[in-house]
Amino acid sequence: MGSQDPAAPAGHRTDLVVLDMAGTTVADSGLVERAFTAAAERLGVASDSAAMDDMLAHVRATMGESKISVFRHLFGDETAAHRANDAFESAYAELLRAGHCAPVPGAAEAIAKLREAGREVVLTTGFARPTQDAIVDALGWRELVTLTVCPADVGGRGRPYPDMVLAALLRTGAAVDVRHVAVAGDTGYDMRSGLRAGAGVVAGVRTGAHDAGTLRAAGATHVLDSVAELPALLDRLSERGLGDPPEARP
């Protein structure tokens, strides 16, 4: 289908790009659901039960949200939620150790192009810090990106709150205006987070949990087939001397 590129203000510049991980830059391949199922089973939920089906439906609907927030909704009290979250992180780590971790095709190359153009790139996630670090290290992306941010870094408020996007801006100092930030993700929660942060570009990608209609309904300014298309989109939205990042301007 290709990207959808509605009219944008002339000379729209982007100095900071905030990217989601699972489903956007990192291929999910059902890992989140597999880890959740394992975690729920450890808390006594039968894999073939109606309760498990209902929980998985909620997990799918809330892809992109902070995982601890999802578990609070599903398990009620804080103690059970943290037990479930710990079990989820453990199960996900086991999948990573088994080699179930791969980038979305073209993601690493896209990040490299963004960095080469002088744009800072920050990875955000709904996972806890140990899992985020394990994914970044498994992919060898530690030196590829500028920074990584998780909900624990911003007081526990993950998506759809704007906190992680704003923390990326504050910690990198890459832009002087929130409108010079681009956010990309595969869920409606990513879109709402970007919009609430005031990002000038909020791009949905069709490689993860939510379809194009859901992404648009959540406020996506653009819908792309993949994050691999993002560098070209940002280049189209910029004009020489107006939209280029500071390092590329004469």
C-alpha cells in the first residue's frame, strides 16, 4: 500500500525521533502473547480457559501500554499485578535467551539513516528496564541509538501518557520545540502518546499490533507500511535550510 503522506506545513523540521520497540523496530512474532500466557499460567490461569481468552483479548487491545498497567487492570491488587509483571518479564527473557529476537526488516538501516541525517533517535517501550536492555543488547543496538527510555524512567507512567516522549526530548536536548519531534509506533497508544506530547509527526506503522484504521482513529498524522519508510517521509516534510536538522543546515 505504501505510505500515506497528507499535506504538511512547508519546512517541517525534525530533530528528534522517538521510536517504539516491539512491533515497530523489533519484530514481535507473538512474543508478548506467549510471555503473557506463561505469566498468567504461573498465577493459576488455565491456558484453555475463558478467563485466559478474555485476558489475551485485553492484552491485544492494549498493546503499547505499560505492561504493569495492563497487569493492574487484569489482576486487581498491586501485589498480584507485580507478581504477574515479574513472571511476564521472566518469560520474555527466556524467549530472548532462546534466540527469539529480530529487528523489523529495514529498522536498523532506518535508524542509521536518521542518525546520519543529524537526528537523534530514542527507543521507548512498555517493558521494564531489564527487558528493554536485553532486547537492545541482543540486537546490538546499544551504539546505534542515542538513548532508551522505559516507564520506570518517568515515574511509571508509560503510554498513552506523553511522559516518555517528553523525557526523550529533555534528556537529549535535541530539539527546541516539541513540534520538531517525530514519534513512530504500531499501536493507538503510541499515537496518543505522541499527540499528547505535541510531536509534529506521529506516524503509525503497519508491522505490529494495530491496523491502519486503528492508527488513524488514534490520531496518526501518517501511516507507513514500515519504519523503514520513516527517513524518506521526514526528508519529504523538510525543505533545505528550513526543515533540515541543525547539523545539516548551512
